[in-house]
Amino acid sequence: MRLQLTINRKNIPVEADPEMPLLWVLRDTLGMTGTKFGCGAGLCGACTVIVGGEAVRSCSTTVGAVAGKPIRTIEGLADARTQKLHPVQQAWKDCNVAQCGYCQSGQIMSAVALLEKHPRPSETQIAEGMEGNLCRCGTYPRMQQAIRQAAAKGKA
């Protein structure tokens, strides 16, 4: 079936079964490999993207459910023209958040969604906004520091 997706502000027609997970369309059909496969059950957060302003797990979200809604992936955060990093990406870099890095695109996307809803989040809002994004390396304190830094600089 032909579906119309809007990914990172670009209209992209896709030939896919509407029940196919968005993750597979992004990675396998479109070659957008920044979104990672983790658990495949929506539990770890490695596959998080933003759909209509909400952080969603792309492994358990069907492409049919998001057709016509704005989708943002990690590839769409940095300024395509200037290559300037998104404030959250810059904070991640400044705070040396990543270790192995596997979960980081999902973590960053959840942080962006959090800061778009709560530009000056409380510690509770940070914890709730990042809940369910797992990091085997345990860099949670640096993630929280990076989120606070991005919030302090404003404009997430």
C-alpha cells in the first residue's frame, strides 16, 4: 500500500504494509539507520522518534498509525544547512553522555520531546520524561545534566 509520510519536514511516499512497524520503514525501506532496534517490544526506548510532538517507540508503532503525522528522527535534529547540532545534541556532547552510544538516539529524541513540552523541566519531569529509556552503560546522571544544560540555554 502506498502511504504518505512526513519525516523531518519532507513528504516521502512509501510502499509498505500499514501494519509494518515504523522502525522497519525508517531503517530498511528509507535507510535512516539513526533510529536503533533494541528490544522490539517498545520497552527499551532505543527506537524512540517524535510523532506529532510525542516521543513514541517506533518498533511498536505501525506505519499506518503515523501516516499523515509529522515524524522526527535523530537525522532531522541538526540544522541541515549549517550542520549546527540541536541544543540537546550539543549538550549531550558537552556532558560526554554517550559511552557505547547505542541507546543515545532514542535518549536524545525523548529529551527533545520532554523539553518541547517542559522548556524548564523539574527533576521529576526529567525523570518522568526519560522513563523507559534504558541505558546499559548507566549514564543517567550525565543525561540529566545534559537536559538541564539544554534547558538552561533555552530553545530545545
